[in-house]
Amino acid sequence: MTVADREARKGDERHLLREAMHRLLAGAPQRSNGKLTITTLAAEAGLPRHRLYEHHADLAAEFKAAAGGGPPSPSIQALQQQLVGAQDRIQTLEASNKLLTERIMTLCAVITELTHEAKTNNVVALSRPNPP
């Protein structure tokens, strides 16, 4: 799965979660028992609960606050910030990894070509000039 695919998936999930939040807060659940819990939000959105915690912690906090759970604690906010930083770092490393993989492939092609040239009789040794 490419980075673009992951971002598209996250966008779709966020849309599903927002719709589920609106339904639950309005008291009109379609896929769940209507309780104002994170587990119910995930079920209402049709997503596994771990996806909500791992990739959409901000929406989980927003839902808790809207449902009367109050703002998240400072430790949860700190963890959410760490998670966002880690996700940004992952994206940076994936881009770097892709670039390095492309360079390796190019260098492998060059090595292969030079190996083939060295094994053929097309290589002519150059004579060294005589020292003065």
C-alpha cells in the first residue's frame, strides 16, 4: 500500500467517523446501540476500534468532549502529540526509503552493464604513456 493509498484510506475513515459521531450525538444510531462510547463510535463507523485509537485519536478526543467526557488529560494530549510526530516521521522515512531503493536499482543496472562489458572482448586496454 502506497503512502497515497494510506492517506486516502485515512480520509475515508475520518469521513465515516464524523458521520457516525453526528448520528450518535443526535441519538439516531444505525449500526450500534447508541451509547456514547468510543467502542460504539467505532462500531457505528464500521471500523475496528484500534484504527480509531491509532490513526484518529483526535476524533476520539473530540467525540469524548462532545459526549460529555470533558477534555482529554494532559498525558493523553502528550501521547497524541507523540503519535502525530511518529506518523510524520514514518512518512518521511518511507519517502527516503523509496528514494534509496530507486538509487539502488539504478546502481544495480550500472553494475550489471559494466559486468557484461568487462566479460566481452570489446574492452581495449589503454597503454600508459612513457614517463619523460
